Amino acid sequence: MEIIRGIASAEYGDLTSGVVIINRKLKATPWEARFKADPYSKLIYVGKGFKVDEHDFTINTSLDYLDAKRDPRNKLENYKRLTGSVRLQKIWKFDNEMNLRWKSALDYTGSFDDEKNDPEILISKDDRYSSSYNMMSMNHSLSLFFPEKYFFESLNFDFATRYEISRIEQDKLVSLSRDQIASTTLEEGEHDGIYLPYKYLANVVVDGKPFNSFAKLKALFSVNTNYVKQDFNLGLEWKTDKNFGKGQIYDPSRPLSPGTPYRPRNYSDIPSQQQISAYLQDNLKANIGNHTLIVAGGIRALSLLNLSDKYYMKGKIYLDPRVNIQWKFPSIQISNHSLNTFISGGFGQQTKFPTLLHLYPDMIYTDIIQLNYFNLNPDYRRVNLRTFVENPTNYDLKPARNNKWEIRLGASMSGHNFSVTYFHELKETGFRTSTTVRPYQYKDYDETSIDNSLVNKQPELSDFKHKNDTILGMYGRVTNGSSVKKEGIEFQYSSKRINVIKTRFTVNGAWFKSTYSNSQPMFKVVSNQIIGNTPVSNKYIGYYDTQDGAEYQSFNTNFMADTYIQKLGLSFSVTAECTWFETSQTLRQNGYPLAYMNTKGEILPFTEEDLHHPYKQWLVQTYNPSLFNKKTIPFYTFFNLKVTKSFGKHLNLALFVDRILDYMPDYVTESGMTVRRTAKPYFGIELNVKI
């Protein structure tokens, strides 16, 4: 395992907060078995590494089974998973001048939940739910090394691919309490709808077959002198995502959720998403007198492929600079102890492209009832709809750009280590589903304009009188309208192990502040007022330049003491998790509209005269001041215990109990309500065997 702190380098494009690199075992190992049990899951694992011959060819295999229950009382939330892996490694050495290494891995993950039912929850014997999940992945890596540390140090090619098959089948008995109308058309225009039965069996199949592939070519160069060590790392990456599944499959005339604005869609019709990127990373370490300067800087260029000319991002190249700088000061002698200090800082920008669902959203179907003629004779009934088909694709969508900087101070002396970090992160172009407003023109038929006593067949539309009408409607569209601001202070202290008590103490914690809001004005309905049988929102919808979000803060500290007694093969740790406070506060909003849209589709400024308009006056929203009060959760703490006992070299037994003790006093909110807090202990055991 490798941990990279600070701003992630340009090599890791999707990360801005450090990197944890996990390399799986690729060596000869004895048989290993692991068993873990807690109130919510049971895990069994076996694995072994084989050395095939004397030419550095190894095979590692592993198999594990997990039976998890999020809530043991609810049979619908069970999860059973089987995971298997086969990993290969072969090394060729050529006269100590060059080494060639090939690594390969084949992995499988499958769930076996099959059919689920719970007679205490399901209300009908016809209700049925089943799901299955199978994932297969393959990874290959080919690396060329030069042990003598030439300028050209290594060349590496990685390729990975993954294919999933997931399927959900659900039957549900739908019972309606009132008349519901369904539309089955995929075309825009006027057509007849149907009345749903008061009771029917709905069937839905969700078929997903996502496919992902990734390729990376990386070269490493190095230059070493007496004063400077410099590494150059450059690479090229390509990845693609595609879903070959059929999506949601159901009969629109028997929907699972009546009134849904969507229709079935074949996932395989969605184009693949392809991304290409290149990066250059330069790591420099220089000795300047008794000081040491470490600079890691780089830039990453990335672009989306396979886009039509309609998209703003077509052909655009985005650059993400990343830099980390550390200055190590000379050691200071204090009572025969060396104090080492450093200061470091970094800046990084991250570009996050939209997902396939953002780029190719489902069509939205708006069905407006023009005629709803009900007759006691079912054959004479008629419902007519005006269907509007909206394409919510935002061709002007841009990537989300995130900027982060941080500064860190650290010191160490005689095994004692301390560091404190301040960071600031801002993203103002995040993805958000924003409201789009448009007028809908339709015919409003008068069902009372015909004589029911004379009806002897299903009536024609021409038999009814009608008037043309226009109302406003809304639908969601993905935009760059989200803002996320984060800042915080993180600190950590660890002591050396005290020999007398065989114990080491660690203290870490953080203060976090996060603000989530919109970054663009937005349309929204703020009143349900009805005037003359007409909702205000049918005629006018306001456009507001206000903050719709909240601010969250928290401060926590963890105190841990871990003890290791080698003679007894015993180690145990006690941790106190202290949360000093948690706060949340809704951002203060301005309920005065910047503008509004009318039924002509015009966006007009909101004026003082509109405050006296019978409809538009209701676009001004008033707020209870208490809505914006800060809500605070006071101090509480948990105590955790973990004990591990080694029985020789072949057996380890661990017991852990989270929240074995707690202190969660009652507190009173601003409204005078008393909140009583409780905690549930969480415990388990883990057994590791090596043969």
C-alpha cells in the first residue's frame, strides 16, 4: 500500500485530495484463511500464492464469500456476494541490463440474492422482487525496467476492461384509489389515452450491461547528481464507457408508478463515452545548503471523444495544473534531540466530465389532459391527451472544474510527529438538475357540452366544444448550476511507543466547513395559490437569483492508545471518538423574483407594479426567520475497543467492539424540544489462519 499526501499529481486525473495505491499480493504465500463476523455480515476468505518455477513466475488465487444484512429484520435488504481472483506475474531478466515484468489478473464478482420476499412487508402474494449481479474484469500490465538507472528508467503499459451483467425483475400489484390515466405513445401530438384498471399487476425488468475499458502508456526518466534528483513521468491514457443493456422494460399501459414522465428506453442506443488524456509530471529534489526543496509539478490535458458537433465540449482540450512544494528546514538540536520541521503547500485543478446520463438524458413526456369524458358505460368513455416530448439534453454543458489549495506544517523529534493542514476547495460549475420552464398550448374540451342521454357510442372530439388554452410547465435539465465550497483544518500527533507501558498515543482530528448552493439563478414555484380555479403557476413562474442551499460545520477529535506486548502476542487499542459540535444552517434566501415567465414564453423583469397584480404578487416568497437559524448538535463521544491475540505464526484472533461506551447527553433545541440520543454497540470477531 502506498499513500501520497497533498494535492494528487497530474498522473491521477480524477483526484485532488491525495492518493492511496493498493498493490495486491503477487508472490508465493502459504495458505491463508480469514473469517469475520459481526451483527450485519459474515465473511469467509481463502487464498494462496504459488511459485511455479525458478524463473520468477507466480500465481496468486483468492476466493471470498460475504453474506451481509443491512437490517437483519428486513429480508429485502440481504446481500450475498462471491468474489474470486487469479493473478499472475512473470519476470524476465536480461544480463542485469533490463528486466521485463508481466502482470495479469482475472476477477469475478457475483451476487446471488435470487428472489426476495417478506410476508410481513408484501401485501400481495403476486409481489415479487429478484436481482442478480455478475461482474468480470481483466487487467494486464507490461513493464520494462533498467536496473542500472539509465536516463530512461522504465516503460509501462496497462490495460484493463470490465463487463457487468445486472438484472432486476419486479412484479407488483398496483391498487389505485382514484381514476388514473396513462399514455403509451412515444410521439408528440394529440392522441387518446387509457384508463388504468383500479387493480393490476405491473412487471418491470431493468437490464444493465455496462462495459468499461482503460489503457495507459507511461514512461519514467530520471536525472541524478550530487545536489539534484529529478524524475520525469509522462503518459497517455484512454478510457471508454458503454452500456449494452436493454434498460427498463415494461408495458406503459401497466406502469409501476402511474404518472411517470418517462417511457422505456434501450440503454444500448446511448453512444459510448470516450476520454483521452495526457500528462507530464516533474518531481525535483534539491539540497540547498542544509535545506531540502522538494517540488512535484505537472499538467494534465484531457478531452472527450465521440461527441456530436452540437456539444460545446466537442474538440475542447482542458488543462489541469497540479503542484506540491515542500521546504525542509535544517535540524535543530534540543537536549541531544533533533527537531525536524517542514512547510509544504500545493494547488490543484480537477476537471470532471459529465456522465453518460448527463450527456444523453431520457426524453421527458408531458401529457396534458384535453378531454376526460366519463360514462357509466365503459365502452363510451374517452380520454384525449396532448403529449409534448422534451429533449432535456444540455448541449452547452461544460465540465465541472474544481480548484483546491492547501498548506501544511509538520515537525518530528525522537519518534514524536505532528502536522497541521489547512485546505480550501471551491467548485462553482458542478452538475445540478435545474428547472426549465416553457408554455404548453392545448385544447380544453368541455365534457358537459354533450347530452349523455343521447350518447350511444364513444363520442368524437368534434362533438365537444373546446377552447384553446396555454399553461406553463416545468421539466429538469442538467446544468453547471451547483456550487460547493469546502475548507477545513486537519491535525495529527503520534508519539513514539513508550517502552514501560508498551503503548503509543495518537491524536487526530479536523474542523470542516462545507457550503452547498446553486451558482445560477433558477425558476421555481413558490406558491400554491389558486385564483378563479387557475393556479398561479399555470400563468406565471418566477426567476430567482438567490442561494438555495445550506452550510455545515463539524469539529471532531480521535484519541487512540494502542499497546503491543510481544511476549504475549497480544495487542489492543482503545479509541475515543469525540465530536465537539455539528452545525447546519439554511442559507438566507431572497424571495423577491428577479424576473418571471408568462404564457407567451417571455421572460420579463419583476417590477414594483407587479406587487399589486392579482397573480404576480404571489411570486414573492416570504420566509419564517427561524428557518435560517443555526442548528447545533452538542458534544458526544464513543469508545471503541479492539483486541488481537496471536497464537504462534499461524493463527490470529481479533475481537472488536465499537461504541462499547458512549456519552450522549440530552439537549434542548431552540424550539424547546428535548432530543434524547442513543448509540447501538457494534461488535465482531475476525480469525486469520496461515498454513
